[in-house]
Amino acid sequence: MSKKVSLLLQLISGFSLIIVLIVAFTLIGSYRSSSGAVQSRSNQYLLESVKQLQGKLDAILEEHDRLSSIIVLNPLIQRNLEAAAKGTRPSNSALEVTGLIDEHTRSIDYDIQLKLFSLLDREVYSNTSSFKVLWEREAEIKEAYWYPSISKNKGKMVWFGADVWQNGNIHVLMGARQINAFDTLQPLGTLFLVLPVAVVDNAAGAFRLGPGEKLQIADSFGTIVYSTEPREIGMYMDPGIAGKFGGKEARVIRTGTASRDMFISYSPSAYSGWSVYAYIDAKEAVKDLNAMRRNIVLTGSLGLVAALLFTFFFSWTLSRPIRNLAYKLNKVERGTTLPITGRASNKEMNMLYTSYNSMLHNLDRTIADLSSKQISEKQAQIVALKAQFRPHFLYNTLNTIYWSLAGTRPEEARMVLALSDLLRYSIDRGSEFVTVGQDLQQLERFIYLQKLRYEEKLQIDLQAEPAVLQGLIMKLTLQPLIENAITHGLEPAVREVWLIRIRLYSEAGSLVITVEDNGQGMSRAQMLEALAPGEPPSSELLHTGIGLSNLQQRIRLIYGQHYGLELSASELGGLQVRVTVPLQWTQES
């Protein structure tokens, strides 16, 4: 007979293996999930920072775009350029035109130059500026790579990088547009606007960069118009970097060599065609992740050592009284019935010793007690199994009622089927995200049941863009909005017809849902209280209850604080609820 391994060794080996596996899988799982979350948040932060910078830059350029539009549409400018186009003498002098341009540009707190060329360069007007462009006639720049874009844009501004003279050759931002007649839209000339690169410095100042990190802004022609490394301004953008993005979608990629690992955040502008590139050192971007990894490893190691020490102690204290009990039981098998004297070191083993002594006095009763406990345990398992059938029993009951009504009472049968589908959708343990089309189907079942109750008094105007139907949304986003409108907005109102207008559409990369009613509406204070987190608002408020505040908290927990619900007065007379979430898509779409 082979030698048996002792219980102490089995306990130590078994528990140690289990603890090591649990700790290892826990550390790996925690690190992977945490690293994924940190990586995602880091990329999102980089992307949002670049988008904000692009937005600031667009705002600056659009402001000067509007200024140039005001100037070229001025009647005085129009008359002089029309006269020059016809080859006649302008009605106003060049000094008057220059004064007009100076008047519009005087309020700008930095130096800019605005220059107007009439057709065939018959007239040239410019404001007072320290900038001096390197050409005095439009004919001198017709060979420039950006010049054909001016006529192609038909009056819209073209923005690009260029050089001017100001105590030396300097880099500037330049915009150009074709000047058209106000009434006939015929070309009258060309406008050039020169801005200092410093305006971008002001916008990019809030972008924090570490050592070796940089920021680049390239125009639609691939020329670098701004860089935190000034020597790069005026050079062409690296085609390898630009080719990795080459689209209209802002995103973050990771690239680099063995010696330098970088994150590159990219954001294009639909207005100017410019692109912002931010180069962030990967080590700096994931420094929190490295610290987290060290903390996880340290915590896991300490926990593993403590768990192993506890395993040794627990195995020893558990196996020692068990060996004593095994010795006594071996004696019982041989016919010796000596009770165990003394007390065990723990409560459980003391109870086991007491049970052993009682077994010696009344073995039959002990066996009966054990059998009774086993039967009770089986009964508890049967009750638990029965509880799992309750939802299925409810579905099956509703289906039975449906089939019993399907032939004779189709409308009632349809109502039962709608209720069954409504219930199944609400408590189904599937994914928390569904398509917009699936949530609309759930809403249609709910509306159908409500119209059975209110009949023609309840009118629903529902319109959804087909393009958003395959987008992803949290399950049960739409139904609480309609239920809230009916219960708290329409039912207290005295109306011959209750109207709810529902719209679903995309806007700036987001899914927008609006629900309006012609109910009682609510005050501004009530709107703020309705969406306040924490305790639910008082029942006296309209459109309140837990529904809207819970939906607000769910959206912000999942998508972030930039998304959620907005309440306002509806043009229908009641309340408008506007829900904004990111427009995400299924893998199939």
C-alpha cells in the first residue's frame, strides 16, 4: 500500500495553490481592466484637449472672417471696386477707403493687415499696419499654390500660412477671399487678411506639454502654420504622419520607434481645413498606469504573503484536532468507545468533539438528525429551483391568454401580446445597450397600451432619422420620457387632445432625442430640482419623480458629464425634454 499524504500537507498545498491562482488572476484582471480604463480616459482627455484647441482656433478665424465680410460688403467699398472693374474713376478716394478699413480694424488689440485688390489691379487698398506683404499686385501671386483656391471658394475665406515683411521675413497666418458684387455676385476683386502667429499662441497657451512634446497646426495645403518648435513653421507636414489620419474624424494613434513612443492626437476643422496635431510622450500619458501597476503588484505581493502565512496557521490549527478526532474514530471502529476529554482550540472543533461524544451515547439519533438536515437542504434547493421558473410561468401564462383570445378577440389578444413583450424587454438580462430601433419598438408597445386607455385623446407625433436607427443607446431610454410626459404633464392638464411630439436625429456626432408635450409645463426652479441628484424631488412637482433624475445619472455615469438631459419650455405649451448622448454604432453597421 502506498503511503498516504498527511492532511496538513494537503491543506497547505491545496490552499496555497488556490490562493496563488486567485491572486494571480485577480491581479491580471484588475490590471487589464484598470489599464484599459486609464488608457481610454487618457486618450479621451488628449482628444478633447485637441478638439478644444481646434474650436478656439476656428473661433478666431471665423471672427476675422466676419470682419472681412463686413468690410467687403460696405457700400463705399462696393462702389469703388465696381467702378474699378468698369475702368471708370472711383467715386471715393483711396484715403477714404483706407480710413474706412482702419475704422473697422482699430479695435483689434494686435497688428493685422487687410489688403484689397480690384480686378486687373486697377485699385489697391490697405489699412495702416506694420506688416508688409512681399507682393504689391495680385498678378504677382497668381502662380502661388494656394491662389486657385480663392476663385474655387467663390467668396468663402481660404486660410493658409505665408510670409510677410516686418523688420525681416516672418511667418503669418493669411486668409484670402474673392470679393463679389452684393447684387450680381460678379467678381470685383480679392481680399487678403494677414494675422500674426501670436494669435495661435494665445489659444494654444492652455495646452500643457512636457519635455520633448509638441503641437503642430497644418493648413489644408499641408503647410505647418504653427508649431511649438518655431523652426518647423513654413515647412510641409510629414506625409507619413498626415497619411495615418487623412480623414475628417478626430482620433488618437500610438506610434514611434524603440527609442521614442508617442501618442498623436489629431483634430481636423470642417471650417478652415486646418488640422491640429499634438505629440504626447507615451510614458507621460500612461504614468498613472505605471504607478497603478506598481501599486497592484505591491499590494498583491503583500496580500499573497499574508494569505500564505494564514494558510499555514489555519492548516495547522485545523488538522491537529482532526487528527485527534480521527484517532478516536479509529478506536471506535475497533470497539473502543472512549469519549474525548478536554476542549478544542476553536468553537467549530469543540462543537465537533461534543457531537462525537453525543454520537457515542445516541448514534441512532445522530443519524436521524443528519438525515433530517439532508432532507431540509434538498427542500431548500427545490424551492430555489422553483423560484427560477416564476418569470417563465408569467410569460407562459400571458402567452396562454394570448392564444385563447387570438381567434375570437384579436384586439385583446394583441394587447396581451404587447404586455408580454413589454415585460420581457424590461426585465430581460441581456445587454444594457440596444439599438435605437429596438428601443423604439419597446416604446411603440408602450404607446399602443396607453392609446388603448386614452383612445383618441392621446396623439403621438414620432419622427426618427433612418440614419440613427442602428445607433446604440441604453436600454429603456425612451419609455421613461413618454411615461413621465403622460403621468406628470398631460394627466393633470385640462386639454381636449393630449399631444406628445418625439424627434430622434443626429447632431454634431451626437444622438439627440426631444420629447415635447402640451401639458402643464413647469417653472425654472422645478426643472432644476427635477434633475438634481440625490433625494427624489417632492411629488408636487410636474415631470418629476425618480425617472428623469435616474435617467440623468445613468447617462452621465456611462457617457460623462457633457451628456444628459436638458429641460425647457415647449412651443406646444408644456415641457420639452432634450436628451443628448454620443452617437455610437453596432459592429455590423
